[in-house]
Amino acid sequence: MSLTPEELERYARHIVLREIGGPGQQRLGRARVLVIGAGGLGSPVLLYLAAAGIGTLGIVDDDVVSLSNLQRQVIHGTDEVGAPKIESAARAIARVNPHVCVEGHNLRLDAENARSIVAGHDLVIDGCDNFATRRIVNAACVAEGIPLLSGAIGRWEGQISLFDPARGGPCYACIFPESPEPGLVPPCAEAGVIGALPGLIGTTMALEAIKHIARAGTGLHGVMLIHDTLNAEMRRIRLRPSPGCPVCGGGASV
């Protein structure tokens, strides 16, 4: 597929980057990316991927916009309070880039529907807010051989990693084999979260997604990036498959 004159102008700042260029922008335009959650992390992910020209954005979320969301979920506005998040997000995406196809799934992922929903995507981005859903998403991505870009936030700290056991990396379950005990990791509603943190982590996730799809630079395959914003620190941790992982086999699928 060739870029139209409008696309050449819209994505001009991408195209002049030698790491992306026309071929990379075309890959972005052909890509199908599924985003789990249209909340704090999903908001910047969806906005920046739409602006970047991702061809199809799938959104999974069964929640509605509430006033307490607006401190950090920047894809939604005050006039959207009470609206389904997938509908509010779709309207925002259309304002940014009307050429992006949006596929909304107004439901909660579970073990029965996850695999059919993630199938057919080039990348799944997990910005959900609970461990149970993360484990379900991971298992579905492993079964379908789809890379999973996962982010998490709490209070002042966030983390990001790309899990891709089909290409030699660990899966989410290799690193987090068990969910934490109840109450050990309280949700944002209880523990709080600084409003700009999901913007920082979500924007970085969008950047890593663009790099991954366009095949630019070095990504987070087998690496966890941790931001401690309260102390202005960032570190990288190398991750490896866990031998005998019950979900991916510790690289047995490679």
C-alpha cells in the first residue's frame, strides 16, 4: 500500500525519521493493535497510536466514565461522564485521526472470550487495573503467539515490559507466577496515584508500540523498565523465561 498525499503530510515528521520512513509508516497503517482498558494507561496509548496512524485500534473496556477518572484519564472529558469508555474513547480518536478504524468491545475479558478477542492482532497492549485480567490476557496472547506490551502503575511508580515468548522472551507468568495476596497491592482507588504518572507510562507504552511495529530501535523485549517518579529514578531489569512455566513452557514455544 502506498501513502496518499494526505498521509504524506499528516505523518511527515515520522517519515523523515530514517528509523521509520515510508516503509515503517506503512507498517503502522497496516497494524491491528488491541488495547485492554481505556483508563489511565489506555488514554495516552490510544491517543498517540491514533495520531501515529495505526490502522485498526481495538478497545476493550466495560466501564463508564466517572468524575474521579478525569484526574488522569485524559482521553475523556467532563461532558463524557456516564458514557461508556469505549464510546468516549472512539470519539476522541476520531477527532485526532478520523482514518483510524476503531473496534470497541464493551465487555470484561475472561477466560472464555479472551483468546477470540486478541486473535488477529499484531500487538496487544495491557493497561488494565487488576492481576486476574492480566493473567488472562497473557495466557490468550501466549496461545495466539501475539506479543504483549504490559504496563502497570501505582502511587508514584510505573513499569513496562514486552512479553513475547514466541520469539524467545518470557511471558507475564514467568515473571509473576502468582497473584499477590489480597490487600498487598491495593488498587488506585485505595492507594492513590499521581495524575501525570499514567501519562508518562502510557506515552512510553505508545512509543514502544510504535517502535515495535515500525521495527525501529531497541525495545523492551525481555526487559522491564521501572519509573520511580517520586525520586526521579529509572532503571531497567533483564527478564528471562522461567523453565517449566505452566503458561508458555519457559520458551518451549520458540
